[in-house]
Amino acid sequence: VANLTAHTPYEISAWAKTELGDSPLSFVHVVTSGTRPAAPSLKAKAINQTAVECSWTGPRNVVYGIFYATSFLELYRSPHNSTTSAHNVTVLVQRDEQYLFLV
């Protein structure tokens, strides 16, 4: 697995699938090496009813993921997302909805 955040805990699960069925799940907990970057400070500002300008502070020369959804459950299960190495992005959203944003 590539492009994981340094000094961050991850849980990895795997199983085998054959014509006989699925094996039991196997879990492993790992912490990546290195120094964790400082957490970015996100600001989200509505430009109009369908666009939000997201900007944040943080280290340069890294790729950021911007995740957004209308509920915590959607943010966890299947958020909208975008990646960039910049420190801002304009996100298009549905009108008359409230959104949660993470970077």
C-alpha cells in the first residue's frame, strides 16, 4: 500500500475468496514510520448556492485529499473527494444541502 500518511495507525484486513467460499478475515494493525505532518487548518466558504471554496494551511509538496458529504455516515462510507497539491480548491455541491468537509 503506497501513499499513506507518516506515523499514522492503520487497520488492514484481508481474506481469501475461492470457489469453496471465503476464508475468515485476518486483521493487522500497523503504524507507518516517519514524522506525521501537522494537521491542516481548513476553512470552507460558500461562493454561491452550488460552490464552496476550501482553503487550508499545511506543509508544501504533499498531496491533500478533500472529502465532503451531507452526513457523518456518508463521510465515512462514501464521501465525494478530490486531491490536490495546492492549498485551495473549489468544490461543486448540490443546492439546499448542508455539507461536512475534511482535508
